[in-house]
Amino acid sequence: MHDPLGYAGGRQRPAARDARRVVVIGAGLPRTGNMSLRAALGHLLGGACYQMTDVHAGDEDEWRFWRDRIRGKRASRTQWHEFLRDRGYVAAIDFPCALFYRRVFD
């Protein structure tokens, strides 16, 4: 089945790793059309958009990253961008990224 929006089993397929950087963080409220926004950003930006469903499907390293952020351990801007970019994402919306948008772009 052709998958033009990049979804595979509910989790968006990340783009190949490259020199891209995160260009959009959607810091709005959850449950406000995020899946449509996610699909649109993925299409417009040509890369995957990180969203809460990706957290649930993440590996142990991903869970550890979020646990540390929630517990107050800071990450540098570079670490934020590497976390997203190394997983193939060029944008992020919804929680938990929306909670930290200022730190990602500081």
C-alpha cells in the first residue's frame, strides 16, 4: 500500500539522517488537530514530525531522554536538535516537545 504521508503502523517514518535541523516546534495545546498538522508539516517540510505517539513507540534511550527532561535535567540546544534530527525529525508538535519549545530554540 502506498503511504504518501509517511505513516507506518501509527508511527511516522523518519527521513534519512542528514544535515537537516529542526525548523518547527508546534507549542499549541494537545488534541487540537495535531494529527492533521503532523501530516501537513511532514509533507511541507519533507521530513517526519515528532508527536506524542512517537514517544509511546520509542525505545529505552528515548524514554530516558524524556524522563531526564521531566525531572529537570537540562539539555543544550544542540542535544535537543540531535535528539530529534538523529531520529529523522525536522519538526515536533504536541507534548512533550511543546513543554520545552523555548529550550529547543534558545
